[in-house]
Amino acid sequence: MEISLDRLRDGEAGVVERLELEGPTKRRLIEMGITPGTRVRVLKRAPLGDPIEIFLRRYSLTLRAEDARRIFVRRLAA
């Protein structure tokens, strides 16, 4: 079952299924390695929930919650 990346809790992991973004934002995220089949793990969130820090491809990346809501993942079992 797909869920948006922002719905994963801190410490949870998932595999990117699709991106519902367009234009420069989609291109930028793809260039940073967020592509279908990529494993991502939520590290932590800022105190108010935005931004979200994720770990993928051996590095950390911080995303706006608005962008994370448009990235869909399949949750991985712990």
C-alpha cells in the first residue's frame, strides 16, 4: 500500500514508488536521487514538522513537508 513520505514516522523506512511533482522541483529531487525503487528512511522532523530529514543513498537530505506529501512510498517492515 502506498502512502506519502510525510506519513512515515521517525525511524521508519520505505521504498519510493512514484513522485507526483512537476517541473523544476521534480527534476531537482530526481537529481538528488529520489527515484522509484530508492529506499528512504525518515531520520527526524523539525519541531513543527517541517522540514523532514531523510536518509537515502548513503546521505541525508532535508525536504519540505509539502514536497514529501507528493512522494509516495511503500512502507518497509521494521
